[in-house]
Amino acid sequence: MFRPIELFVGLRYTRAKRRNHFISFISLTSMLGIALGVTALITVLSVMNGFEEELRTRILGMASHASVSGVDGRLEDWRQAADEVSRHPSVIGTAPFVRGETMLSLDGRVSGTLVQGILPDAEPRVSDVGEHMKEGHLDLLRAGEYNIILGQELAWNLGAQIGDQVTVITPQAHFSPAGVLPRLRRFTLVGIFEVGMYEYDRGIALIHLEDGAKLFRLDDAVSGLRIKLDDLFAAPRIAQELADRLPPSFRVDNWTRQHANFFRAVKMEKRVMFIILTLIVAVAAFNIVSTLVMVVTDKQSDIAILRTLGATPLSIMGIFMVQGALIGVLGTLLGAAGGYGLATNLGTIVPAIERAFDMHFMAPDVYYISDLPSKLVWRDFWQITGMAFVISLLATLYPAWRASRTQPAEALRYE
């Protein structure tokens, strides 16, 4: 623990005299370097946290926490399976679905699409697509009317508008006197949704469950059950418990298996960015080393006088550690304030920059989402600020140790 003399002299040395303004300038650049590194770390990690959460929300808004499917894409006793699954205390919603790959055609335009049959009254239990309708609503999907709802990008690609007749072409063969022909069915476009993820807005079409069963010749069967859980992070455990309850012919899957590689890649990228941006703080810490080395050289006579007055080597180390720690503390505080301000106001700053320069940072046809989300996680915030202070403190050890080794007789020989 430092006595007041170490703190007083250390703070006194941070105020430069006219003859060593250069040292003061290096101290300032070191402080700004640490502030810049901390600001960048907090902002980038907040963006990556927001990006991960937004992706998870949007993916699971269209996908499901867990699903039950049968052999060869057919689930015959789906009502019985739904009753069994609903008895689990962690299951808060189930809904059947029919799914198949098709081609959509309109006025000579063709697009490959995943058509999904749903029950409009059951779908809100497992997905948020009903909350993202730009035109129409899910209740317009009625059995036997062959209505269809398209994603915004898919509708734009086909040039489709509400009321248009969209031809759905399935890969199942249809035998006729003219030969083997693909099966066709006209659907009326009654709605358009936009969830904000290009993958879904471009590649998903919704129809009624019964229309989908007829289209894909499933009769009374469905492709599977979608399940919503009260805790999405417990999906692997709950999926295993559901698999134990259901017959062996049923397959239970969960979102962590379906998107595991993607979210693993996001976490890996977050770690790599943390390491890379930490180098900014490390470079600033090297400036602290050079600053203190020059201060020690400049203050050789002062150190010698302090030693002759009874100051111990530990006291001398404390003086220069105080000076370096002050640079680190001020830089860390500035960086923390800047990072907090940027991370919490990024949703306002980025759109303003995009409007000012008529540009778009994240094109929706390239990235999964088109805006730049941000989520400040306090655990990351304190880890970053603590790491910056520790690096700054470690940077003071060698110059302070070198100062403590100063011999008074040698330092005062030529004074």
C-alpha cells in the first residue's frame, strides 16, 4: 500500500514542465490510445452481442425451438404426438406444419421456394411471422381457397402484388396422356411478410396446412410439429426428454443442432475480435513504458535526492507506478464513457451517418439483417475496463523497477 508521499510525487510528475513537454505529449497519446482501444472493444463487442441476439430472435421467430418429425418426412399420428408433447411443463406451444421445396412462377418469372403449410390459428404459438405482416394477415389462409403469403423479397423478385395468381410447381410427377408432367397449382397472393432476414424474406411462402397436404400428397399426415419452449437455451435437454416420451419412429430435433455451426462461428468471431482489438490497448501500454522510461531518465537526480532523504526502492517504484496507473485509469475511464455512449446510441448514430452520406453499411441481400443492432453486456463492459487497467498497470512495472535500482552516487556524480 502506497504512503501519501508516493501518491503526491507521482501525481506531481504527471504535470510537465516546459523542458519536458514531449514526455507529456507521449503520455497524452498513451491515454488516448487506451481510450480508443477500450471504446472500440466495448462498441464492437456490443454490436456482436446485438447481432447474435437479433439473429437468434429472427431465426427462432420463423424457425422453432424444437421440432418433431417422422420417417420420410411424414408424421402420421401428429395429433397424438402434439398431445404428448404438450404435457411437458416446458412446452408452451405446438403447431403442425407441412413443408416442401417448390418453384413459384408468375408472368414468366420463376423462383425456387420453400413452401410451408401452417394452421393460421396455431402458428402464433410457435412463431412471430404474424407480427411481421406488411400486407394482409394469416387468417386469410383458409382451407380449400388456395391462398398464399410470400416474403417481401420473394414477392419483389416475382413482381407479385396482392391478388395475383401465383403458380406453384412441385417436384412430384403427374402422369397424364401427354406423359409425365410436373404438378401445378395456382394460388392467390393474399399477404406479404417481412421479418428482416433476407434468407426468410426471399425463400419462404406460407399456405394453409390442408392445402399443403393436398399439394404434397400427404393426405392426413403432416411434415412435423413445431415446438416453442419456455427456455430456448434448455432446448437440447428438453428435446431429449421429449424423445424419451415419444415412440422411436419419431425424431426430435432442436434449434441448437439446426444452427449450431452458425452460432458457434459468431462466438468464435467475437473471441477473435476481442483479441485483435486488445492489441490497441497493448500498443498504448507500450507507449506508457516509453513514457516512464524517459521520465525515469529525466528524473535521475530527483530519484537520487529522494533516496538520500530515506526513500526506499519500493517507494520509488510506487511513485512511477502511480504516474503510469494514472494514465491507465484516465484512459480507461474515457474509453468506458465513449464505449458506453456509442454502444447505447448506435441505433441513432448509424442511420444518421447513412442518411448524411447516402450509403448503407449492411446490404440486406448480403447480410442476414440490414440494420446494426447493439446490446451492451455489463459483464463484457467490466471485463474490458478491468483488462485495460491491468495492462496499464503491468506496463509500469519495468520502468518503476528500473527507477528503484538507481544509485544515488552515480546519479549525482555529474550534477
